[in-house]
Amino acid sequence: MLESTLHSMLAVQTAGPEANPISLFFPFILVFVIMYFLIWRPQQKQRKELQQTLDALKKGDRVETIGGIIGTIAGIQKDYVVLKVGDNDNTKMEVLKSAISGLRKE
């Protein structure tokens, strides 16, 4: 009798409340949600705006490249543009569209 009572008391003490699996993962889920709204979503929006700008490029637009080159578009091909740089009309460069960081506002 004493032995069974002692055994049941030990069983009660060792079997504490089980943690809810959702409460264990809640901090990880919270960090993921915060990172989504602070990092990934703004980057997606920025990337979409740049792609729209690149799709709308036309001859005569003044653009800036990632490398800091500023020029006027003299021609447009499928994946690159021909930039007229400097004062001389003969100075032209072929630049990939992906290297254009945006329109130059002056």
C-alpha cells in the first residue's frame, strides 16, 4: 500500500504539464513574420519597380548604371542598351539592362 502510494506520487511529480508545440515554435514564427515585413517585402517591391522602369526605357532617356556611368540611351536591344556618354556623339557604350540602376533625374 505504501509502495503504491509512493509510486503514484513520484509519477505525478515527474509527469509535468506538456508544452504546446505551437508555443514552442511561436518565437521562430514571429521572427519570420518580422523579417518578411521588414526585409523581403520591401525588396520585392523595389525589384518590381526597377523592372517596370527597365521595361519602359526609351530612346533619349538619361540613365545611371550600377557602376556610376551616366548616359543617354541611343538605342535599345532585347537585353542591352547603347548609351551615349560624354559630350562627343561618337562615344557610345553597350550596357546590359540589368546594369541600369534607374533613370537619372536632372
